[in-house]
Amino acid sequence: MQTTTNPRAELLRDPNFRWLMAGSAVSLLGDQFTLIALPWLVLRITGDTAALGLVLALIGVPRALFILVGGAVVDRFSPYRVLMLTKYVNAVLLAVLAVGVYLGAPPLPALYALALALGLASAFSIPSGTSLLPHALQPRFLAAANGVMMGLRQLSFFIGPMAAGLLIALFGDGGGGAVRQPTGIALAFAVDAFSFALSAWTLARVRLHAAPAPAKANATLGSAIAEGLRNVGRDRELRACYLYWTAVALLVLGPLQIALPVLAQSLPQLGASALGLMAGAHGGGTLLGMLLSGARRLRIGTLGTSLLLADVVMGLLFVPMGHITATAQGVALMLAVGVLGGFMQVAVFTWIQRRVAPAMLGRAMSLFMFIFMGLVPLAAAVTGWVLHHVSLATLFSACGLLLVAVAAIAWVASPVRRIDDALQPA
């Protein structure tokens, strides 16, 4: 009898993964409706960019501050239970908002409170969602499963905003004059509320393979967080990777969040459409890289060597970004960067899930997310001040060369190059 050797084909026959995939697709798509509707609602009510900035800050800052707490809670009570609770909470919050918007524009303090609640909920849903797969799937399926899940996320970035914008435009209030009955905005929030309820229903059908770690009744959350940090610190290769990613987030990713919009705005031949095309090219490249990663395991030496070489190539691709004169040039560069980044994202995510013990996975993943969700915005804010003193071309060149330098230092002075996804920890 011939057996199947394709992990992805075998994975798709696993009922646990089919339920997880369906729920994730629905929830990711619904999230895009709120990401479009909430800023649009604030601007239609107030017309004040400061109010919009405060709403976004009330979502982002609590998420960054409490995500380590969320990781500790996930490890204490299991990712399944925490994720299920956050889905119910988000469904109720968004349903209340949808009704409030339909009945009339809610007061601004109510929107601030909702933004704060959504940010706090995400601090728990993110580590629980990223820690769940190893509890529900066999280890040999993790790479293919991560590739599919991350691919769905990127796909939602394409479909969701367009669908949300169309819904708001068709049913109101899509702008263009005086504020009208915001039925479309209310429907967008209702869609997201329904997506959370539906994804909770699919999650209830998942059966965990690994039992959740027992809670330590005498351990405080503070000591649990400290234990998670010590666990990462004791693993030399894991610690080196986290320090490397911290350097990349502060020196490269944060500055680039500011540099790309400024680039599009500063050149008359580019503009907002060019920014959208470059961002879309990066997203499409990331999706392609993730799909390739799930289909084939391509390595140059070890996983660590492949990661560092990919970062060197990406750094060299950033150097000419500040000198482009046409949209096509920026699109080509960002597409290549996206493919390399997407390919390595899946591999790195899978390596962490296999490397860390299930009882510590929530805290390890929350620290990983803190690096990119907490430090990147901080570095971006500092970059806005730096651009008053250096040219945009200099910033792009510096970011690219810093990435090359950081990768070279990691190669010489750290064990990052030796990490291998073919090996399992003792």
C-alpha cells in the first residue's frame, strides 16, 4: 500500500486543523473590517487626527505592555481556554459597538474605552493563538500548518480591507460630504463580531492532543513572567535569536515603518498610490514566501545560516530604496524583500514552537511578539525625529547596511548560525 509523503496533504485531512483553519480564516477576515471601520468612524465623528491617534494608541500600547502577562496567563490556564474567552469578549464588545453605531454616533469616551478593551484582549489572544498549534497538531505538521495559517493572514490583508471599504461605501457612511447614518460602519463591526462568534464555534470542535500544563496555584503572574524570561535566557541559541531580533526591530524594522510613507510622499512621481502598491507588493511577496516555505524546505546549511543570509540579502535590497525614481522599482524591491521575509517567518515560528516546552510556549511567544509589536513602534517614533537630521536616502542606506552588519556580527559572535530545525531539544 502506498502512503502519502506530502505533509500538507496529510495535514488537510486532520479534522483539528480543518476546524482551526476555518476559524482562523473567518476571524482574520473579520479583523480587517474593524481595522478599517474604527479609524474611519473616529474621523467621520471628529475629523481630528489627534483623536484617531489616541484611539490607535489605546489599542497598541496596552497590547505591548500586557502581552507578557498574557503569555503567563496562557501557560497557566492553557492557550485553548484563554483564546476561547478572548473570542467571546471580542464578540460582545464589537456587537455592542455595532448596535451603538447603528443607533447613533457613540460618544468619543465610549470609543476610547472600547479601543482600550480591544487592546487588552489582543494582549491575551495573540500569545494564545500562536501557542495553540503544538497542542492541537502533531509536531511533524507544524511547518506546513504555520505556512497555511500565515498565508491566510496575508490573504486577509488583501481581501478584508477592500470588502470592508465596499460595505461601508454601499450602506453608509463612506464619506463624501456631511455625516450620514453610519449603517455601513455598524455592519462592518457586526461582521467582525459575528466572525469572533463563528470562530469560537469552530474552536470548540478542536480536540487537544497535549494536555494543558497544570497551573501553579502558589505562583504569581510576576514570577511566572520571570520564569518564562529565565527559560529563554537559559537556552543559549534561543536567547541569541531573541537578542538578534531585538536589534533588527530597533535598527531596521522600526525606521522602515516611517521611511516608506515618507518616501512616497516626498517624490511627486510616487504618491499614495505608489505607497499602496509597494505595501501590496511586500504583502504579496510575503504570502508567496510563506507558501513556498510550506511547500518546500529550502536551506543553505542550517536554518540559522539561511536566516542570516536572507537578512543580508534584504539589507542590500534596502540600500537602493532611497534612490528610486519610479513606482516599479520600489515594487520590485519590496516584492523581493517580502518573499525572503515570508519564507523565513514560517521556519522561525515553527522552530520556536518545537524548541520551547509546551508549558513555557505562551510566554516565549509573547516575548517574541513583544519585540515586534512593542519595540518596532518605539523605534519608528524615534526615526521621525532622526529624519529631521538625515536625508531619506541616508536612512534607507543606513538601515540596509545595519541589517547586514547585525547579521555579520550574529554570524561571528553568536550561536544563531548553528540553529537547525531538523534537531529537537533534549
